[in-house]
Amino acid sequence: MGVYNQHNKKELEAAVRSILNQTITGWELIICDDGSEGEAAENLKRYEKRDGRIRVIRHDTNRGLAATLNTCISQAKGKYIARMDADDISMPDRLERQYQFLEAHPEYAFVGCNAELIDDSGIWGMRKMPEKPEKKDFLPFSPFIHPSVMVRREVYLKTGGYYVSKETWRCEDYELFMRLYAQGYRGINMQEILFCYRENKESYERRKFRYRLDEAKIRHRNFKYLGMRGPAVWLYTIRPVAAGLLPVPVLMYLKRRQVKKEVLRETYDEAGELQTE
């Protein structure tokens, strides 16, 4: 878990408690404080005293999430490494279910899942991810919810982990997953809700225009690594730039409308299946 200036004690507590409440107990929670200041830094120190399985390490300066996660990976001892953010929630059986899946399916390098979408008001939607993403699924967006994935530790070590650069400041996961696919690794999304993913106004406000430009650069390079070319690929390459020109309220409205359509479609699909049984 990488943490930087998380001043919301309630969200941090909920995130940590969701790991403490896991049905599987053989885990270690590595929290890397990425140069937090003042009270935000002090809030993290108490967790190490709370449970011996929790370790808090610190960067003296803010290096970004990619560097922070690489630090966590370098300290990890387990066979599998699960991602977690300081404002999200893992369902009680998340780690056990993903661990069991990777143990039974050595052909997959990592596993994600579906998620409920939450904000300060509670649950507002659900995100259903493609079960077996193919290369083309990376065109519109990342087909994996980053903090929901569990990855084989050896995969991180063999591929060098997260790419640390200015360009990956807000899309380190997207770059990593495309790079893994380009090298022949594959991931899968369990079609179960094992995660609560926080997506609110602040989430969109953090996606500044300069980060959108950086994402377009990452798309241009990694789409080529994946062997994807053509006019449609070019349009997807500049998509984040176009999205960055929209006001935050408009972007939020469009995103939430898309989520509602997906939930509605899923409801209709399930109803159809029930009728045909």
C-alpha cells in the first residue's frame, strides 16, 4: 500500500481494517509512506504497533506511486503480492479467493476482480471488468482495476516492476499491464465483487491535463509493443487528451452514466438467463 498525505483517517482506517478482517491470516501488510507531511505521517506510525503483520516504511521525499510500489515489492516476502490503496476496501475473502485462484491456475500471472464503486455517500455503482482481457481490451482503458489485483511476485521481479518516470505518474498500472501482455503474460478478472473502489470528484480532479498528455505518450509506445496499429488505434491514443479538455463535472456525469448503463445491461443479461433456465 502506497500512501501520500492521506489526511482522511476514516478512509485509511477502513482500508487497513479490511485487510485485518481477511479470512486468510498469513499475510503481511507493507505500507510505504511516500513523504507524507505532518499529521498524515503520524497517522501511519500507529498501525505498526497495532499488528505485527503490518510494516510501515518511509520515503523522505515524494517519489510517486510507481517508485513507492517498487519499494514495497522489494520488501515483500510472500509468493503473491496484492495491491491495495489507502482509501479502498477489500472484501473479507478477497485475498483468500485470489490466492486460491493463482494456486490453481499457474497459466495466469495476475488476477483482478469486479468492484463496487463508492464515494462519501456509500455505494453508487458497480464496475464489471472483462473476464479474460485480450490485447485489444487495452485500447479504451485498462481492463484491470489496479488496487484489486494480486500478482505473482516472480513476475514483478522478472519484469522490473513498475516503470518510474514522469510519464507514468498517474498511469503506472496501465503501462505495467500492457508491458506484461507484450511479454506474453496474461491476467484474468474473477467475475465476483471482491473489492470496493473509491471513485469521487477528487479522483477526477487528480487527473490533470498534463497527466493526460503523459498517458497519450504511454499509449502510443505500448500500443506498438502490443502490435496494435491503424486509424482506430490512433484515435484511442489521443483519447485521454480529449477527455482532459472536459470540465470535471461533465466527465463525472459521462462516467457515471456509462456505469449505470453497464449495471442495467448486466441486470437484463441476468434476467434473460433466469428466463431461459
